Amino acid sequence: MAGYDQRNQRVFGAQINADTVIASVTTSPDELMGYGRRAIAEGLYPKAVEFFTEAIAKGAAGADPHYYLALALLGGRKPSRMGSGAQRTMDQVDEHLGRALRIEPTAAHVRALWIALKRDHYADRIDHGPSVEELQAGLGAVAPVHAAEITPFTESREDPLWQATLAVARAGIEARRPNVHRYFIRIPNPPLLGTAKTMMIIGGVLAGLGLILLLIALKETVLCCLAVPLGIGGAVMLVKGFQEYTSLTSAYQRDLAASQPRPTDEQMDLWLYFDKFGIRDHALRHLDTALDDLVCEPQLVIGPASPTQQARGQDGVLRFSRYKIVILLLGQSRISVFSCEWDFIRCIVSNTDAFDFRYRDITGLRMRQLHGVTEGSQLVIKGEDGQDVPVHFNKIFEMIIAGTDRIAVTIDVTEQGTGTGLQPTGATATERLIRRQLDEAGR
């Protein structure tokens, strides 16, 4: 069920766009894990901590609950960027990573995360846990999804984990090319064949009856005169019914073949997940920014670009063929921004822009809702049938710089009660991080 929380952020199933979702006592450990991973995808780490803590308390199995709780406790920041609270956080992180390894000693992603954190935090401190060398001794291949989760804590973009994840992102571009466009083609409904079948049945009966009458009364002129038109009429009806049946089924099979093989919802999300990683890497290179220059992981806000196709998956989530993506690199006193439009089908970056500014240059930061069509706000969205989809509800993330420049990303185009969800936008967490930096810069 779709709804809105007190900050007017949409909540849909496992979708988290704000930190006010409350799990009930009947929520299962698996559901809590799903909520927690979604909260991490949105950058809502305090809420993720709550979900994973409750999942562990309810008996969530395996190493992942402790691994993800450690990620949530880090809050997207390296220990070296945490200030005076770093050791307290690392004590908690070390505890959960240690528990994860005791549950699953071969968990490569747990070892890889712990190695990255130890290199960052314990280079000049006493480490009472396992050494980096001990962790590396049992390190196997890290799954690409986990590698992407760990990369914000690596030393640089030259780290093997970062480069391996980038290779996966590039490989995904080639893997999707043959079939990704089919996700946005409407799956045809089976044709209504009742009329055609009825015509064939009636026509066959009449033709058969005419033939029988003709055979019975070959010498009876009256019966022959009745049998001939009856048989001919039945045959004509039979042929027309068969032609209609063939035409409808052929068109259905042709349209069905055009929409298959259709990528799954999970495959579409995975491709976009690594696309976003590749664009983050491109932004860091384009802006010549090192990971150590940032106060937190690169922030990403994403939404549909105009014009775009849209398709609603079996999971009820809207996905788009083109995206507007804004990467914000938050430093101590300045923000560097890289924005672009990403063609998800053709894998082309366009309309790129890059600039930086001081925090004190920000004169407006908000998420606002637009009801109805306003000048310059209407998106051009095409549905699976190729027709324009009217957009009556529009919500945007907006930042005004120096009173003139504007960064805007559409983050919601669905109305309450439609039963439709959205992919993670990153807008809520980005807004809060920028406000935190604004507060610190103003002290």
C-alpha cells in the first residue's frame, strides 16, 4: 500500500524515501533485511541501523545481517572522516564484522570491508582484532554487488575492488544491448478468439449439413437447391472465421516475440546499480577529485529525464529509459557537482555539466511538489503502448546556487493511491547531508 509519511516522502512496500517508516512486531527478519538494504540504497543509515538491529534480534540468519549493520553504522563515511567519534563507531563495526566472520569464516565481502576499514583507521592506532594480513590470507573473490558497497571505503579509485566493480559496470553495458529495450515494450494480451471460433464452428456445421443434404437427396431438386447455398454459406463462414483466427493469433505471436526475452525487474535494477557506480567514477575523474577529499561517499540523486519511456515492473516499481543523474561531491567547504542525462537503453551520457561552489553560495534547498501542469515542469513520458502518459503529480529535488543557478531532479511522478513505487532516488539523504554541512559551515 502506498502512503505518505509526515515529511511527505512516499513510502511503498520495501521502498524507503524517509526515515519514519516503522516496522510492526509481525515484520519478519527477511522483510526487515529488505527494508534495511533499501534504506542503505537511499543513504538513510540511521533507519538502516534500526532495521538490521531488529532483524538480528529476531534471528536473521547468516553473516549478512552483521555485515550490513556494520555498513549502516559507518553511515557512508570512512573512519578517518568521523572525527572524535571514530573509535566508538569502529568498536561497534569491529564487533559485528567479527561476529559475521565467526558465522561465515569464508565470507569474502566481510573480509574485504574489514581490510579497507583497518587500512583507513588503524594505520597509526593499536588494533586488537585480526590483522590485515590475516584477513587477506582467507580472502576470496568478492561478489560485484558487495564490492560496490565497499568501494567508498577504499584508499583510491585505483584499488582492485574499485577497478573490478568498474569492469562489471562496463560489461553490463554490453550484456544488456540485445534485450533491454524489450522491457519497455508492452506485453500483448492474448487475443479474444471467441468470435472467430464461433464463426468456424457455425460455418463448419452449416457446410457439413449442406454436404449431408446433398448426398441424401442427389435426385431431389428442391433439397439440392437448399443444400448448395447452405454448404457454400457455411464454407464461406468457416473460411472467414479461420482467417480471423489466424490473423489474431499471428499478430499476438509477433507482438509477443517482439517483447521477449524481457529482462527481469531484478536484472534492470542490477544494471542501473552498476551504471550509477560507473557515472560516480566518471564524475570523480572529470572533477579530478580523490575519495580522501570528501567528507562522505559521493552523493547521487536520480530521477526520470525528459523525454523518457516508462514501464511498471511486476514488483509495482516504475522504471525509465532515460535518467537525470546528479553527483554531488561534498568537501569540507565546497561542493563539486556533475550532472548528466543517462540513456539506459543506448548507454549514452548526454547534457553533461560540471561545476563547484561554496556551501555559503547555496541560497535554496528543498523538495517541492507540483500538482498539475506548470510551465517548464512537465515531463514527457511515454508508456508501454507508445502513448504519452499525462503527469499530474511532480516532485523535485531543487537546489539554488547564488540565487541564479539551479539544480533540479524529478524524484516522483506517481500519485497517492496508484499502487506504484519508485526506484531509490537518494534525494532525502543528500538533502540532509548538505544541510548538515551548511550548519557546520555556518558555525
